[in-house]
Amino acid sequence: MKKELWRQLVHASGVFIVVLGFFITPELLILLCIGLVVLAEILFQLDKSHHIPLFSRILTTCKRKDDERGFIYFFIGITLTIYLFKFNMNVVNAAILILLFGDSASTLIGKRFGRHKLPFQNEKTFEGSLSFLLVGFAVALTQLPMLPAISGAFFGAITEAYSPVDDNIPVPIVSALAMSLIIYML
């Protein structure tokens, strides 16, 4: 559990992207995310044969045995979300925050307190998904009104629970799409 806590703290540290979004254009933010993906891949490859101060320690502390690409999927999901929804950066920010904090809450609460498995999903729990929904809603409210925020959190939680691919890619996209549809239907 300690390793997962550190991993989720690193995951949540992606909030710097939202903060940077207030100071730079979406296009620069996209380039930064692409640069970070490239840098991460280079560091992952170097780490296989060399000790890299700080990075190797973080990777050893946070890496799951079966996944060393989560960081890359994380930035792919965020980059695609910025690109597709840059016309409304509040939606982008809310979607990123839902991914950062909803997903972290889901993992931590689900692993620690999860007792009730979701239907058709043996890996996820009701408790984890509920925590995703509540935390995702709370952070989305910092960017958007209640109805778009709850829709983004709800569809993000469903996507996180049932996505057949790494959830870091579809969660922010689906959340942003749901929030955009609500905003433009009102």
C-alpha cells in the first residue's frame, strides 16, 4: 500500500499542467506534454542499464511490476484532451483534475477499503468507483458549474472502471466530452 500511495502522489503531481495552463497557450502545453513523454521514454530506456539520480529512485518506489508505461499513457491522455477540447480550457482543466485526483482516490480507497466488486469487473470495487465520483466531482467544481462537473466525474468513473485500455488515456477524454456536451446543451 505504501508503494501505491507514493505512486498516486506522483500521479496527482500532474496538477502542474493545470497551473501551467493559466500561463501558456494550449499549443505550448501540448508541446510540453509531448516533450515530457519523449523525455520519460528516454529515461525509462536509460534506467534499464544505468542509475539515474532521482528518476531511478522514483521509478523504483512507484513502478508497478506489470506497468512501466503508465506515465506515458498519462501524458498521451492529457495531450489528446488538450488538443481535442482546447476551445474550453475550463473543461480541459476539469478533465485533467478528474483524472489526477479521481483516479488516485479510486485506487487508494478501492485497494484499502474496497469490499464490493463492480458488476462484470472483478478488478474494481464500488467503494473505489464511488470515491472517484465524489473526488472527481469536487475537483471539477473548481472549474465548472455543478451539472457539467458531476457528468464529467460520473462518466470518468464509469470509464475508469470499465475501460479495456489503460484508463489514463480515455478518462480525461470521456470526461471532457461529457462536460462539453452538457455545457453546449444548456
